[in-house]
Amino acid sequence: MKNMVENNLIRFMSISKKKEGLFANFKVKGLKGGASFSSSISVDMAAAEVNAGDSLEKIIEECARIASREYKKSEAQFEGLAAI
């Protein structure tokens, strides 16, 4: 069987307003080690030091930088599985 190419894609979806502030929302899809995955990331625009008055390009770029960095550092654990 042929191995599938490994890839990751982070796509900007929207900006949402919550009571905690404004957030840039991204969707992540990827394939690695034979496993396909998807997840979503919301970045607080204040943490990216951008505001609603900035251009959409600047907001996306700064928030995507944070989303990518934090996604790479994240480690997921299966809920309910202590050890396999």
C-alpha cells in the first residue's frame, strides 16, 4: 500500500466576539503517520496585539503565527485512558 503524503493545513475561518474579547478562529486539518486529524483554534486578538481597526490581513497573519506556534507545541491526551 502506498504511503499518503503527510501535510498540515491551518485555515482562517472567522472572527468572533465573545464576552472575553475578540477571537480569530482557525481550522486545522492534517495527515501524519497514517492518521487524519482536524481541530479548531481560537486566538485572542489581544494576545496577538491586534485590534478590530487593523487590516484583516494583519489580524490573520499575527493570529495565525500564534495559532501555528501553539498548535505545534500542543500535546493531546485521550480522555479516560491513563495508560495503554
